[in-house]
Amino acid sequence: MPALDQRRTPYFDALRDYVRAGTVPFHTPGHKQGRGMHRRLRDFIGDRVLAIDLTQIRGLDDLNAPEGPIADAHELAAAAYGADYSYFLINGSTAGNQAMLMTALRPGDTVLLPRNSHKSATSALIMSATRPVYMQPEVDEELHIDHCVTPETVERALDEHPDARAVFITSPTYYGATADLAAIERIVHARDKLLLVDEAWGPHLHFHPELPPSATSIGADACVNSTHKLIGGMSQASMLHTCGPRIDQGRLRSTLRLFQSTSPQLVLLASLDVARMQMATQGERLLGQTLALARDARRRLNRIPGVSCLGPECVGRPGVAGYDETRLVITVKDLGYTGYEAEAILRLRYNVQVELADLFNVVALVTIGDRRDSIDRLVRAVQALAREDRPVDLYAPSGILERRMAQGTYSLPKIPEQVVTPREAFLAAHVEVPFRKSAGKICAEVVTPYPPGIPILCPGERITQHIIDYVRLELKAGVHLQGPADTRLRTIRVLQA
Ligand SMILES: Cc1ncc(COP(=O)(O)O)c(C=O)c1O
């Protein structure tokens, strides 16, 4: 079969040709290519975006049953990523994880997944009526962040749960570490299980040899990429890829139909088509420039007293088989700031916005959208932050976290007993009770302290006194909680007795 011409952008072309033809639109969206939209927004975003904000009429194909230019664009994406099939997604990797897990699993099945999986995986467990067995990711005590699960952890989990149908892996993490996917693939496929990879943070990996290997290159059965996170896709634009015969494409397509709107945002689809073309034709050069900028930034950040920036030297630590050097994890704890404070100062005083803050770090993404001047702004802002006169009272007023760390007592409680599945917990009747009196009750929500971003409780799990004491101490130390309806956890939602 002749190689596909990766310079083509069949879906974007179809939208542009419709506009050029000057067809009179008697279809949605009602703003009619911008003409009916108020000037306040129209003048700002421009008529061209609105002109291709169309619906799936003749010639523009149907995302839920593609046969024309969307099918062509999917085929080009699959070839570019080395997959057998690729699908465009308009609700991010959230929809991708949901569709991937729903396709691979049957009600009652067991799936092995890292404890720190994204909440879209939890929602997939609820919808698919499956039973999770959580694997503990490796925790970097020094930086208070979590990395990936190791092949040994996967192997042990499979030994203990030979009935599991699939293994779900997150790689890269938010912090840029990648799992040893090649070793995990050998272990998982040797037992004839499915390997599903949440590669939301890796849409670029496939296109540069100095980046860690992509999930498609090691033969994962399915993976998701948030094209919008790090390359040219617009927000919510993601892709799902599959390799090999283990995923039933018919089932996957029907599952995607459950999750995708019947009125997809076609501008997002065009951005996926063009992002693929850009990576396939210029990716290595653009990502080479990105890597050079990120490496330069890391070097300069590491020269600032009190600041350190994680780099490829971390490869080989537990749970770090590879490292995406475009990620800048900037550790500010020795400046006497929390990451949360540093994030606020960088934004409010220096007009620089990072992606993520946690207790010790801020995380900046360097992408193909950066240039030397944006990198200079970041480095200068961190230099200025480091010069600011800050009394070193990081954990004031309590000093609890510091004391606990010195005593070596900063260890996560064990994964608690799973009494019912996440779905049963989600669908059951819930009541709100004071958290400090909730020992013995079954949790209805996810409770995740950041850092390190590993849930302490998931729906269906029994709350213990150890967990209550741990979380209350974390809250006093200023740790942020994600998941519960009451983020200060004065109350918690539990299953009605
Ligand atoms: C590991 C991981 N998976 C999946 C998602 C969901 O991706 P999206 O925002 O594209 O829906 C995220 C979002 O941050 C994520 O960090």
C-alpha cells in the first residue's frame, strides 16, 4: 500500500471548501457563520473561526459514523501514530478513557489500574460496572510527587488477580515521568490481557527520538492522547488509537457514539487534522526546538539559588523509566514558598502563568508554542521570585508537615478495604456526616490530597481512623484536597447505612 501523504488535511479542507463555495446555510449553528452573533464576541474571535463553525451537513461527514473526510483524517492519524485505527475525540481524553475502558471491559470484570489514575478512569469504572484493583505508583518522597507504576508492581498485581481482564497505565504523569511500557507490554500480553494506556500527556512522544517511546510504538492495545494539552489541538480535542486485534472496533465505535455529541465542534476536528499533519511533517524539527528551549530553561533555573528543576537524571528512579524533558517541574520549597504561593506570585507580580502548583513545586509546560522570549520571561520571573525577601516559614503556623517528615511519618495510609464497587457506591443513597466521626462508614466520593495526588479514598471504600487522622493533619498543613463536595472535608458523603 502506498504511504499516505501526511501533508494532506482532508477535514480542514472540507470545511474550508464549504466556506469558499458560498453555500447559503439553512442549518445549525443558528449564528449562521457569525452573521447572527453579537459583535462583542464576533469581533474578538473573528469571522473565519465562525465561518467553519458548521454542522455535519453533506460533505462534512459524521463523527459518529465517518465515511468521508473524517474517515480519511482518521486513517492519516493512525498512520502518523503507527496505530491500526485512530479516532478523533471532542470531549478530551476524558471521553477517550471512558470509551477505552467501557470497550475493553464487561460488567463485573476486574481491571488493574494505578491508584493515582485520572478521575475519568473512575467515571469509567462507575459506568462500566467493573471492579478496580489499585496498583500503588512510586512516590518521590523528596519532591512529594508520584511517578508511574513499575513492571514489578504490574506483575505482582497480575499474579494476585489472574482473573483481571485489563491493565490500565498512566504514562506520562503530569510531572513528565514515563512508565517502562515495553516491559509492561511483555508482562500483560504474555498473560493475554489488554494493555490500555492513558497517554493524555504524551501526544507528542511519537514524533521525536529523544522523547520517551509512545504507547503505540510499544504495541499497547489502546491509548488516549490529549492533542490539546501539548501540541496543536484546540481545548477538548484528543485522539484514541488502537493497535492489534484485541480491541473490537465495532464495539469501540458504538461506545464512542455513547459519549460524543451529535453536534461535534467541527473546528476542534479541523484542529486535530492539522495538528496531526504538523507533527507528521514537521514534528521532529519543532519538538527538537522545544527540547532545546526546555533544556536551556532547566539549566538556567537550576542556577538560581534555592531553586531546582527535575531533569533526565531522574530516569532509573522507581517508577521513572523515561522522562519528558519538555516538562519543567520547578521546586521552590527551599525558597520558603509553597508551590501554591509561587504560582500566585508568578501570575500576580510577573504575569506568568504555570500549569500546575503543588506543595513544593510549580510545573511549567514548554511546547511548540514557546519561543526564546517566553522562556526568558519564565526564567526571569523565577529569578525575581528567588530574590524576594521571604521569611522562611513554609509550613507556618503549624510546622506539622515538616515535623512529620523529619519523623519519617509522612506515609500514605494503606489502600482501604473495597466494600462495594465504585458503581454501587455511586448509585447508592448517600448521606453527609462529619468527617471526624466517619470511621467505619463507606465512602461515596473520591478524596485526593495534592500532593502527591493519590486518592486516599475512592467510592465504595471503608473509611478508617488512620485515614481520618492523616487527612486532618494534611489539611492543617495546607494540603489541597480534590474530589469531595466539601473540599475542607468538615463533612464527607458516605453510603446510607
Ligand atoms: C492523566 C490524565 N488523563 C486524562 C485526562 C483528561 O484529559 P482531557 O482534559 O483531555 O479530558 C487528564 C487531564 O488532565 C490527565 O491528566
